[in-house]
Amino acid sequence: MATEEPREATSSAPDWHRQDARQTVEICGVDPDRGLSAAEAAKRLARWGPNRLPGGTQRSLWRLVLEQFNDFMVLVLLAAAGVSGLIGERTDTVVILLIVTINASIGVFQRWRADQALAALQGLAAPRARVRREGQWRSVPAEELVPGDIVALEAGDQVGADLRLIEVAQLQVDESALTGESVSVAKHTEALDGPQLMLGDRANMAFKGTLVTHGRAIGVVVATGSATELGKIARLLGEAGERLTPLQQRLADFGRRLTWVILGICIVIFVAGLLRGEPALLMALTAISLAVAAIPEALPAVVTVLLALGARKMVRHHVLARRLSAVESLGSVTFICSDKTGTLTRNRMHAERLLASGRRWQTQDAQAPEGFEPLLRAATLCNDAHRAPQGPAASGSDGRWRGDPTEVALVELAALAGLDKSALDAQTPRLAELPFDATRKRMTSFHRVGERILAYTKGAPESVLPRCNQVLGANGRPEPIDVAAWLADAEALAAQGLRVLALAQKEHAAVPGAPEPERDESGLTLLGLVGLIDPPRPEAAHAVRECRQAGITPVMITGDHPATARAIAHRIGILDDAREAVLSGPELASMDDDALRARVRAVRVYARMDPAQKIRIVEALQREGEFVAMTGDGVNDAPALKRADIGVAMGQGGTDVAREAAGLVLLDDNFASIVAAVREGRRIYDNIRKFVRYAMTGNSAEIWVLMLAPMVGLPLPLLPIHILWVNLLTDGLPGLALAAEPGEPDLMRRPPRPPKESLFAHGMAAHILGFGLLIAGLCLAIQAWALHSAQAHWQTMVFTVLTFGQLAHILAIRSETQALWRLGLRSNWPLLGTVLGTIALQLAVIYVPALNPIFRTEPLDVADLGLCLGSALLVWLAVEGEKAWRRRRTRGAASL
Ligand code: ATP
């Protein structure tokens, strides 16, 4: 049956929700207990294509090209060049066309690189699905799902394709991505009636792109790719366009306002030229060329490039940016709230201390003493670790057991004492269970032990001990229990940084039909305590220190015991003093929002937290004006991740639900990677600022030159070709090379940037106007001098000073504070390369005879060229002076 072709599995398929489960698998030609064969799956993949949505971020090349010419001013320029070509100089027209084309090519190249970088990021974020093939469950990229596949879902998963559900255990799905309805929908497997049933009412289906918030299920794939419900609307979604990041939006707004100012100036220049008797066509071309060169319409696009390239680099630090806006806002983070287990610690557990009635065992120094067997049996049986089928294990230190590291450690411990989990599971089969949940902080499993039914409970001591009314004594018989004394023992272990679990048992007359926590987890007999060590990650302490230097407060939020949390937090430097207060979940629950707000900025460690409490912490911090990054991995963490300014999900341990809600994904679940991302985010933002500083200063210089020349009685200093050429040389590649600029040395020693701070803060606007004026002043001085000394090639000199001045400027503004001789020319090779290349091109335009008539240039003699270089040197020195002044000012401020 498995090889049978599905009759129909596309959008023209039957109404799957009206079929019953058996009919569905028959139509799909699959045996639900075995799944498809590999050959059949390959055949279907060839037939139906990959399970991918149409569209995506990749734009075709011609669309990129068209976008470049979609700029109104460029079109006006081309039209004006055409007209002037028809009535006058043909070469001018051709050269202008050529320059505009090269400029557009650079634009296409930039966009293409950004798209590539984004597509690579998306590929990394691609979800996977658990599918049954040839009788085995395996994990495959969701793209490889085909109609007829049997897919398993569990809480936290994103549904990979449209499924008709055939087995359901309390499944609830968040379908808001598809229906907009934010309440989770409960699912079942019964056939439904009504062909026109709305998507939200098709309760026996699970749709691609929706998120499982609770329970488990198995379903058969009935549609993939564009045939899915999501695929049908994906085209509409695709057309909604890219969302701009806040910075891009602000820049676009600013650009629009600036456009009017520049157009106004261009009109003034045009009119002034006419009044002085310049030819109208020349003046029109000059004004339009200036508008094209000076209007910063490309700024948002360049920001995308810098963000996307930066995001690609962040992958090297094991951080995946799901949204570019997260990259941009990283530099504003003031609080990083992190999970403990696995993020700050290694999540490699090892049981170190055991306590049973009257006995202690330090695992490293001796073999298991007598009397620990009941405790170890419980730890092995009330345990969901499973043997890895084959291949390397995901976790577990010896690579044989998989599952929660706490549980793997317990299985390994029991093995030391000669208890084998597989054998025990076979002898004393599990009959029922009350699964672990982070709110109850315990779990129970029911087993048949010979003739008896025994339930084993394991969990946090405060959760288990109060439910015990006796303890198994040294003689193997129950004795009365002193709960307070045991709690104190647990506390003492926790204070050493150990994670402590209590284990207990209870005999039942029969297996409870539907186990209930309140009834079945009471009247227990305590077996003992286990203390597990989970050492901090070696890099955590350094990352914490770096955070604090950078003005960021690291905060630990954990489900673990306050004493454990405090000990670890102290060890890695989150707490300076081991006696500092730790806020616990129950305490937090009893505080109202105002009380929490009053304390939230001072608390460094939250322990015994429910995941649902994270959102209160985020909100309280935000109300206090903080900018919060918050980590999370489970379904319950999603609201807090969404609410945080930057949600950070775990890539290895986390769920799809958490990843969907997050802006960043930590590929190695490591706290230090968040700090590396912050450093990278700050560097990227700095580089965006540097680019804007460079490009806008150049534009301002061009405007000043053309505006001031007639005012001081000088003739038109530049021809349209010159303006466009300077713009081409200086705007495109050198600016992009700034993406490679390494971070400033004080990057992680300065406070976070206020999120609303203008891009032009810290004197940048004054710099743009002032240094633009300086470059323009030098151009005009040289022009005046050359005219005065009757140099025929004065225009070539102005043109060259403008180019060289901008190159000197970009070298100088590579750092906002550091002198160039400290940075060294070699610390940014791409930039040095483009600067040298640009100088070579400029020299070619001056000295290659064939180019002289085209660019209206003349060869300069050595003295004149020296003068141009000298002017550039002046620009460089002036910027260095400004930086030295700024250094002195910050030093002064620091010593106050
Ligand atoms: P973090 O929130 O930093 O990741 P955590 O992993 O300790 O910390 P939870 O998984 O919510 O947080 O666990 C909370 C508590 O529940 C633990 O401190 C432990 O006492 C108990 N616990 C954890 N795992 C198990 C388990 N598999 N069985 C029984 N109890 C457990």
C-alpha cells in the first residue's frame, strides 16, 4: 500500500476535513504505522516539488536593475542628458548614461549581496519536521515533506505542511498566522461536515505555519508548498513588501525632507547660473546632476546592506538574526535577562551528592554505599531519558543516553551502582505518568513492581518534601519525617551551587485511571535527595564582566532553587556578593506591579520562576525605561520573547514557537554569544553612522561648492560629468567597505545607546555641515588661486580636490575617536583597496589623454597635483584635530 500513488493531494484535492482518518491515509496511499518508503518519498518529492512557499526574499536580477532606475531624479537626469545630446554634445550624453549605469550596477550589486546574506540567514532558520519513514521516526528539513508523509507534532513545533490529524492527545494549535485568531484551537480526529467550513473550524486539520502550543499529535500530510492554505495566501503576504527597520524608516523620512531642501538649493543654483549668463541647458544639467548626487535616496538601502552583512557575520558568533531590526537595536540593550540552565551553565549534569536517611554519598570518592538502591531505582524509573538509537547523542556525557541532562545524569549515576535503566524498565514497566511541568516542578511515574503498583515522584525539594509524610529509614522501613530538617539539608546542598532533586515513592492499590497531581502525589515516602552539579560555562564569567563594563546589567531568571541560583550567579559575577537578595517566583507572585517596578532594576537573580512570570519582569523593566533582551526556549516563554525589545530563542534546545517569537536565535544556546551579538550590533551601528557621516559630508561639500561659487563671484566650478563622477567614486564602494571596519576599542566600555537617539547625535550634523564647508572652501580657494594665476586647468584641480578631499575624509572618519595612525591603514583592507583604486581612477581621468576630452580634464603638473594632495592632507588633519578634541573632552568628562 505504501507505494500506491495518492489519488489527489493538491489544492484540487477532496475536502480533507470531511474524510475520516482511515479514508485519508488510504487516499494518500500510506501505512500510518510505517510511513512512506524512502523511494516513494523521493518519487513524490520529484512529483510535487519541495515543500516551499512561492516567492521569498530573493528578487530577480532584472527587478533589482529596474529598482535602480525607479528613482525619479535619475530618470529626469537621463531625460535631460538625452535632450542635451540631441542638441549639443553627444559625448556628454554617453558619459552621463555610462556613469548612471555604473552607479546602478553598484546599487544592484549591493542589493544582491544583501539579498544573498538574508537568504543564507533564512536557510539557517529553516524548520525541521519529525516524520515516519520506513517504520522509523526521523527528523528531516520541513522542505522535504511530501503528501502522504506521517508527521508527529508536539508542543512547541511549527506545523511543516497541511496535515489531516489521525491521532491527537490534547493538541492545541495557535493559528493566528493564518486566521488572525490568537486563541489556540483544540484539535481532534473526527470527520467534520460542511464543505464551506472556515479554516479556523477545521478542527481535525493542522495547517502549515501554525504553532503547536500544547499536546501531541500525528497527522498525514495532505498538501505541501504552494498547495497549502498558507501557500495560497503567501503570494498576498509576499506583496506586503519588506518591513523597514526603525532606523531605515527614520532615514527614509529624513531623506524625504532633505530632498525638498536639496531641490530648493538646486533651483537656486540653476537660477543664479542663468542670471550670470550660463547656458540654460548646462545649468539644468548641473542642477539635476547635483540633485542626483546629493539626494540621499540610497541611505535606507545601504543600511540594509550593512545590517545584512553584519547579520551574516553574527552567524560566526553563533547568533542568527531573524529580523534586521534586532541587529540594529542590539546596541541599545541595557538589561540581558538570561536563563540559567544551558545558557549560563553547561547543561552537562553530574550527580555529585546523595542523601538518604542517615547516609551520605559523595559520588566521586567511593562506590555506592549500602542503602541507596531504592533512591537510585526511583531516579532511574521516574526518568524519560532514552537510549540514542545510533549516531552521536545530542546530549549526555557518554553519548549513549539522550534526553534532559538532569535525567541522563541520574541514569549514568545508577549505572555506576550497577542499575541498568533498560533492564529496569523491562522488569517494572511504566503504566501511567504525570509528566513534568515547570510550574509543578515535579513528575510521577507509576510502575508494576512484582505484584505491587509503585509510583515514583521526583522534583524540586520544596515541591516534593511537603507531600511526604514519612521517610524510608536505614533499615528499609518507613519512619516519621522531619520535613524542615530535610528542607534545610536541601538548602545546604543548593547553597553549594548544586541542583537538588527529591525522590519519593507511594504504593497504590491500582493504577489510577486518570492520575491527578493533588490526589496521587501526596502521602509520599521520601527516598532521599540527589545534588547535581551543572558547572558554569567557562566563558560565562568573562561575558558577564564584559556586559557590566558595557553598561548592561545581566540578570539570571531560572526555575532552579534560589540557593543554587545565588551560588552560580555569584560564581560567574552576576552577583557581587553571595548574600545579595534573590527574588523568588512565589515572592514575585505576591507583589503588585508597582512593588515590582520599585525593585526590578536592583534584582539580579530571579529563582523558582514560572516561565509565565518572565513577561512581568520584562514589562516592569520597560516601564522603568530599560531596553530588555530576554532569552527563552519553551512555548510559555513566547509571550515574553515577543514583548521584550529583543527576544532571544535557543537554537539547540528551544522550540519552534519560541524561535518564531524571537528576533535572535542563539545557535549554541550560550550566554556569551548574546554578548558577542551586542558587540557586533554596536559595531554595525557605528559603521552605519560612519557611512552616513562620510556620504553626507561629501554631498554637503558638493552642494557648498556649487552654491557658494557664484556668491563669491567664481564661475561654475564643476561640470555635470564631474559631479556625477565624484558621486560615483565616492558614494558606492568606499562606503560599502566601511562594513569591514573593525569595532572601536571602547565599543564595550561605553554605555548603551538610548534607543530614540538620533543617528546624527554627538555632533554629527555639525560635522557634516562643517567639514563639507571645509572641503568646499578648499576647492574654491584653489579655484580662485588657479584662475588668478591664469591656470587653464582650474576646473580639473577643483574636481581633483573634491575627490581627494573625500577620500582623506573617509580615511579619517574610520574611527570616531582614534587617530588613523593608531588604527593603522592595514586594519581595513577593503577600504584601503577602494581608496587606492579610486585614486588610480582619478589619476587616469586626469592623465590618460583619451579620457581628457570626455571628462573635460587636463593633465596637472606635479606642483598642481601636489597642491591637490596637500588640500586633502588638510582635510585629514582637520578631522584628526576634531577627534583629538573629542578624546580630550571624554577624558575630561571621565576624570570629573
Ligand atoms: P532554567 O530556567 O534556568 O533553564 P531550570 O532548567 O532549572 O532552569 P525548569 O526546567 O523550569 O528550570 O526546572 C525547575 C525545577 O524543576 C528544577 O530546579 C528542578 O528542581 C525541577 N526539575 C527540573 N527537571 C526535572 C525533571 N526532569 N524531573 C523532575 N524535576 C525536575
